[in-house]
Amino acid sequence: MKSITYGEISFNKVCEKIKEYTEKDSEFEYVISVGTDSQSVDGYTKVVSVIALVRKSKGGIFFYDIKKVKNMKSLKQKILKETQYSIELASKVMDYILENDINASLEVHVDIGHQGETKYLIKEIAGWVMALGFKCCLKPDSYTSSGIADKITKKGSKVC
């Protein structure tokens, strides 16, 4: 994974940073969100998964991973793959949270909403995420996928 603050960082180090961050100011409420976005570029699809940790009313940090996969042309295929990556990453984060008694809620952010081309996928995608025990956030509340990850997927992004 990568971080603007810490550079290249292993998933285990990401988890350690989450623990340090949440223990620093334990009176605050923390939300960990996981989201993925993708963008087709130059014959492949750039997939960015993000773990964001927000200290409510006091900022946050995020970590991201970039994958290049075979070009996905179908919008439904992209959304399903993004959700799959987010669920897999959220599951690993949840295991760490539970093992280390970290006081933070965990959300999966998906890049779909009630407006636009993806609204027909809401029942299917949100149902999948919630059936696995995660809180599912849609646009406009899915800032990790539709905000952070989206910006990193864009060609020319300074974060890479």
C-alpha cells in the first residue's frame, strides 16, 4: 500500500498506524472506511482501493493501493469488481480491528447512488455488502470511493 505521509507501507504497517492513530486521542469517535474506484486508461483498468481513517471533527489519514487489471468495459463489471476489492480489504481490516480491540466503526463505500447510471445496482451491491456484516455507504456519503479513490484513478493524479 501507499500513503502520502508514510510512503510505501505494508498492510501490517497500515494496521499498526490505524492502532497508533486511534490510541492517540481515545476520546474521539473514529470511522474506518474502505472504498474502491476504477478508471479505464490506455488499454487497461486502473483500480484504486483506499482505507480512510477519520477522527470525527479532527481530520484523518488514508492509505491506498493501485492495481492494473485487464480492461473492463462494462459498468456493471467495474462496480462488481470494485465492490469485491473493497469487501476483501474491509474483511482484512475487520479482522485486525477485532483482534486488537480497536474502537472504530467500519464502513464499505461503494461508487453508486440513487442518481445516474448505477442506481439499478443499489439493491444488489448494498445487499451483498450488508449481507457480509458491513455498513454500506452510497453516494453522496461514499467519500472513500467516490472522492479519494476517484481522484487517484484520474490520469495525471499527483498521488501515485
